[in-house]
Amino acid sequence: MEGLAVPVAQLLPLPKVGIPTTPNVTGFVSLNLKQHLGRGVSFRTSSHAHSQAEAVPLSEHEQELDNPNPNPDCVSGDSIRQRFLNFYACRGHKVLPSASLVPDDPTVLLTIAGMLQFKPIFLGKVPRQVPCATTAQRCIRTNDIHNVGLTARHHTFFEMLGNFSFGDYFKKQAILWAWELSTVELWVSVYQDDDEAFQLWSHEVGVPVERIKRLGEEDNFWSSGVTGPCGPCSEIYYDFHPERGHVDADLNDDTRFIEFYNLVFMQYNKKDDGSLEPLKQKNIDTGLGLERMARILQNVPNNYETDLIFPIIEMASKLTNVSYGTADDQTKRNLKIIGDHMRAIVFLISDGVVPSNVGRGYVVRRLIRRVVRTGRLLGIKGDGRGDLEGAFLPIIAEKVVELSRQIDADLKNRAPRILEELKREELRFVQTLERGEKLLEEKLADALSSAERNGTVPCLAGEDVFLLYDTYGYPMEITKEVAEECGVNIDMSGFDIEMEKQRRQSQAAHNTVKLTIGNGENIAEDVPDTEFIGYDSLYCKAMIESLMVNGDPVVRVGEGSNVEVLLNKTPFYAESGGQIGDHGFLYISEGENQPKAVVEIIDVQKSLGNVFVHKGTVQKGVVEVGKEVEATVDVKLRQRAKVHHTATHLLQAALKKVIGQETSQAGSLVAFDRLRFDFNFHRPLLDSELAEIEVIINGWIEDSTLLQTKVMPLADAKRAGAIAMFGEKYGEEVRVVEVPGVSMELCGGTHVSSTSEIRGFKIISEQGIASGIRRIEAVAGEAFIEYVNARDFYLRQLCSTLKVKPEEVTTRIENLLEELRVARNENSAVRAKAAVYKASVIASKALLVGNSKQYRVLVECLDDVDAESLKSAAEYLIETLGDPAAVVLGSCPGAGKVSLVAAFTPGVVDLGIQAGKFIGQIAKLCGGGGGGRPNFAQAGGRKAENLASALDKARSELLATLCEKGN
């Protein structure tokens, strides 16, 4: 029999049925699982034909299992993972590490499946390095986040054990190898049209047909995204209640069945229009859920109570002083949420995802905030170490790190940064919660009382949800959860409208244009990888393999056209690793008596695989496919890029030296005119720290150290201490750039030969760009000289204007600023007096309303009075009119500006009329907003033309309300 087998067969010491068994392999041992034997289960296995690949068993270190198992009678989760990998390693599969949770794939936000790192191989865009592989892949899926803790099997973070074939074995072998448990407890599903799989299960394996279910596309046709590799799949289910028989059995019944192994027969590519085209080679992509298998083998009621997660739950339970065993269902669910989410949070931050309000950053921020709020609901106070104001996430994260030694050996080294990030994010969010909770309580109370008065379903307005989100930073998801707990619906359509308004404004303000490199599918299929020779030469002769205009292939391009040129080899560096692409020219000879055609190259990008796309404009002549070109890189611009790239390496080394080794790169830009370096750090750098960094780097430049560049195996580079960038994908062979005694990094960029070529280094700015992320911009080399000369020119101009020496500039400016401050204060006092005078003139216009009790109301417009003076006028009027009185003033202090102020005496406020809420509603009529205290508030707007009608509205509302109260 040929094919694969899941290691569960070897994990269970149960009798086999009538077929020769496979010899035991390293890491597969018999275990005492009496609870399974007691149920009369019989098991079968198959003999195994090896794959074409050479066996690559794990090292002794990789086989080591040292995490304590809370239930020694059951196989541990670490053991299941390790034996799975060993099993397939001994059957010709190369054991590969888990890919980062941040995928190198624009179609997905996070790594959602084990096959994602192999997607280019499945599509035939990059050659396979091995015929088949096996991995234990960390995955994140948040589409079922609301089911976490409710069901026995849903998670945001999980491990997918998988075996993969890249054109090696296919459906028959995969099915035969995957079948190792008895037909008493297992059921199988196949895609409804996959007769081949049905026949293999029923005839080759011997599964009774009544326990094979044909399911539709939703259940048994798998794809990695909207587009990409896909195919029918076959799933294996464990039956917890075989005594119920097969009649009317529903595989979707979670109380009876759990799907734990999915075999995907990856044979199609789904295109943008939804059509399917056959892949060049048929592949196998399988996934066995580690948490699910642990639940089965450890005989626990749900995934959360396995040794993979339960210790985290126990830690959270300890912080709440609640026993999980005696807790009610809601408390258990909350503890499960913490146990699940904390694993996702720790590994996301470990893989370089920083909490933010966009993309992946928002995923981790949302998870953190759910855990913090859940912990507060459970009554967790303090950090678990005695500080009642401290953060509790770090102590739980430490437990996650402790449990994850077999998942990621480097996690322990990253732990300090992870714990610090969690502490900052939690304490910041607690402040947000406290600000937003009070407002949310008010809004929910208003919604409930309004619904009770009107006999309608209580609903929280979308504007209010957006206000909480946008102004107070209160997450929409938590607003929704709290509202649902109170029986209040959410106006999501209203919230979406407000979000879309904000999105449009943001896009208008930050619109950017990116290089279009055309149809990557066509590039990959029709053009081989580009040979890059730019490390050693800035000139070469090459052939034009393809031309594209607006992404479409063409044969010939004329003068004046924008074009994308694909060559068989090139000296041009393509943008990657933060370094921008080279500039230069392509010269094409058109015959002895013909002038040369010239293409100016302004950018170079990489397409799928390793195809270089040279973007430029035809300056002269006609360019044709198949022509020979002379490719010439702009030497001066390349030198600028080299200088800035090496300076970036020096900057990272200096940062680690000054602020600590735990800081790491979060992004970079290596341009011709500057460098930009983003790094993890929790506060602004001090001026003294920035100065120290500059001194250190300029010292290294002065040392004239020769750089060393070498290619070596990735494992050797890491052992040597080379720094790798989180999220970057590296092959088995990597390029290492070393400044001896200073820096060693994995880098494919271009660099100077000696640090002396950098000439000088200067930091021009340091700022925060996101929570926990700082950015430094700096110049080096020629850009450094230009920067210093420009600063010197500006200083000389300043000295000439101020008529002082350079060393006297600071003192002279400080004196001028003080004089300006005094003048402004005097001017402000004059404006305030003028406003008060205007107020004294209009005080007599106050209206008296009410009979039993009279109120004075004054609503007026004061022309050309600024906001601060308007405030002075309102304070004067309230004091003059006495209690009870209400004053609303408006003004247009400048073009497109509206200022408003409301001042109410205690006698008005006691009636329930609050200045903050009142003026905020009036300001909306002027296209603005505002607020303040119940007795005094200010607002502004942009629609000056609406001021008169807004004041009329304010006057009529005050008169109507106070007239009613005064009668």
C-alpha cells in the first residue's frame, strides 16, 4: 500500500486489524490509554511506501520534550506535535519551520493555514526545493472570534500540523497514509462530485459507505482566499458517540463529531472571475488540528482543557480567585477567552505585529482589549504580584511563553519586549475604558428609556457608537458586546456611514500612488527569473524578454510612452529590504545608421518569483521585444543608496548600544536623499541619547572599517548572531553583511566597501508613528554634506536678518519671542475689554420668560470676536444678568470659522439643561461640534453662513423650554 499515515496510529497502543503494521519510528511510542481500550475500539494501519524525497528525521534537540504534562496518563500536546513531524520526516518529508503569522501574501492579512507559505509552489510560480514537506504551522483566524469559549473547538490561535506534496504523491497515497484509526470511531466526508475519493475510502481503505458523507462546496472544497490554489477536500471526523449508529448522523453535530484532519487535493487555481484552471502539478495540502487531536487523545471535553491551553486558564483563574471546576458557564467562557486570546496575542507580537488601529495591528489590539475587558469582568485587579494598579497581561503572557518552548525556541528571547508592549497597551486601554464606560452607560440608559417611552426596540445610534470609537478610542466590538449584554441593539449601518465619511476624508488627505507592475500572473508564466549582477557591476548587455504598457504585454513601444521592461539579466537593484530601486538608462541600438533608442529607468520592482520589472519612459526611438540593450545604472544615485543602507545598519547597532538590545527593526526606507528607520521603543529618545547615537556612528565611520559580505546557510548565520528582520522570508542560503565588531545582518541590499565612504551621519528627526513604534530619519554621505551646507546657509541668513553672531542667535530669538508674548497678551486683553464692552451694550436685550418664575435669556451674535474674548463676554453677561439666566453668543472671527459659547446659571442647570450638550447640538448646524461643563461650554464650526440660523434655533429652544418650566 502506498501513501501517508497520521501519527495517531502510533500514539495509541491499540490492537491492529489484519494488516501488517509499520515499524515504530523515533518519537512514536505506545501509551497507556485505558479509556479508549475500555470502549472496545479496534485499530488498523497500513504498510507505508516512502515518498521520493530523502528522509530528514529531526535532531535529538528537536525531539526533546520537557514541558510537564498535567495528565501523565495521556499523551502531551508537545508529544503529538513532535511525533507527527518525526513520523513524516522518516517518510521522506523535509521538516520545515512554521512561517511567520505575518504572511508574504497580499490576499490575506494573517497566516490562516499551513499551506500559505507554499502557495507560490502550488501555483508553479517558484520551483519546489523538496518534493514534500511537513510543518507545525502557527495560525490565526478571527472570523469565529465570537464563538471562542462558547464551543469546544473554536480558537483565534491554533497549530495546524500538515504534510504537503508538491507534485510528488497525490490523492490515493494521501488517503491511505492518513487512515490509521479504526472504522468504529471514524467517519469521512468527501466533496460531492469527487467519486475518486469516495472509491478510495470505500474500496481501498474499507470505510463502510454509510460512514462516508458527500458534502457540498461550502464544506468540502477548500481555497486559500478569494483567488489562488484550491481543490476538493476530504475530512476525517472522530465520533464521540458511536453507539448512536449511522442513521441520520450529521457530521455538523458538534456534540458528537469533531473534524480533526483535512486532506486537500490541491489541483486548481481560482481566478479573479471565479473560474477554475488546472494547476501545472497536482499537490497535497493537509491539516491536522493539534488542539483537536490533543482533546481526543487526552480525553477531555473541549480543546481548552488540553495541556496546550489549560495552564493559561489556570493562571487566569488564580488571578480571579475563582476555581475553574466550580465556576458557572459564563465565568468558564471568559476564562477560555483569556486562554485562547493570550496565545494569539503573544505570537502576533513576537512576529512583529504592534498594536495599532489598522490592519494586523488592529487584530492584536482588538484581542488585547477583549482580554482586558474580560479580566475586568472577572474581577482581576492588579498585576498578580501585589501592584493593584499594575497590568495583569504580562504574568499570563509569561505562562504562554513557558508553554511554548517547543513551538518557537526564540520566543523566550523576545519575551521582555512582548511583556513591555502588553503592559503599555493594557494600562493605556484601561484609561480608555474608564473614559468611555461612563459615556456608554449614559447612551445605553438613554436608548433604554427612549425605547420604553416609545414602545420600540432599544437601539444605540450609529453616531454614538462612532463617537465612542473615534473620540474616546472605545472599540466598536466592545461597545457591541456591552450593548448586547444590556439588551440594546446597535445601529451598525449608521456606524458604517460615519466610518466611511472618515475613511474618505483620510484617503483624500493621504492619497498615494504606487507603482503598477502589471499582471503578475502573466509575468510569472511567460518570463524566467531575472539574473541580478548588480553587486559586482553597474553595467551589462541584456535581452528584452518582455514589454508591458499599463500592465498589458506589448511587442513594441514608441517614443514618449511609459513602459515596463523585463530583461534576462540586469545590474539594476529592485526595491526590497527597504532599499528603493535603482535609476538609470537602457540604450538600444537600432542599426548602424540608426540613432539609439533610450529608456530612462525611474524605478525597479520585483514581481512574483524573482522577475525584475524596470519602469521608465522611452526618451528616444522605438523599443522592441528581443532587442539587445545596454543597461546602465546611475552611479551617483547607487552610491547614495549604498551609503544610506550601510548607515542604517550602523544606526540599528547604535540604537541597541544606547537604548538596549531588546529594541528591534520595525521597518525602513533606504532612499537616495535620506534613510528612515522604524524601531520598537516605548518613549521618545532624549536629546542626549540622539547625540550619543550620532557620536557613536560617526566614530565608526572614522574607523574606516572594511565591510564583509558572505553567503551562508541560514542556520549558520543565526548561530553567528546575524540579525534577521521579523516577517522577512529567507531561503536556506542567505547573504550576510557584516561591519566587523559593529553589526551583522541578513541583507540582500547594496553597501559601501568601507565605512569611510559614508563620510558623515546626522539625525534630522525622531518621532512616534504608532503605539510602541518610533521613527528616525537621517542623512549620510552626499546627502549629509548637502544637509550641513543648507543648515549653514540658513544660519548665515538668520544671522544677517537678526544682525547677530551665530552664537547669539538663540538669545536674540528668545528675547523676540518674549516681546511677542507680551504684545499678544496686551492685545488679547484689549480684545477682551472690547468684547466685554459689546456685551454691556447688548445686555439690555435679554428677554424675560416665565410667569411663576422668570428667566433671562440672551442669544446674540458679536461680530469679529475671537473665541477667548467671546468667553470673557459670556462670563460678564452671566454675572450681570444674575441667576437664573442663560446666555448663548456666537461670532465669526475669521473666514470659514465659527465660535460659540453657552453660559447657564445654576437655576437653569438645575432644570436639566446642560451647556455642554446644548451648545454641541447647536454647533452641528454650523458644521462643527464642542462641549464642556453643565454651566459653561464652547464650540466651533466651519459654516459661517449658518451662524444666524443656528442662533435662532438656540434662542427658540431656550425660550420654549424655560417658558414651560417658568409657568
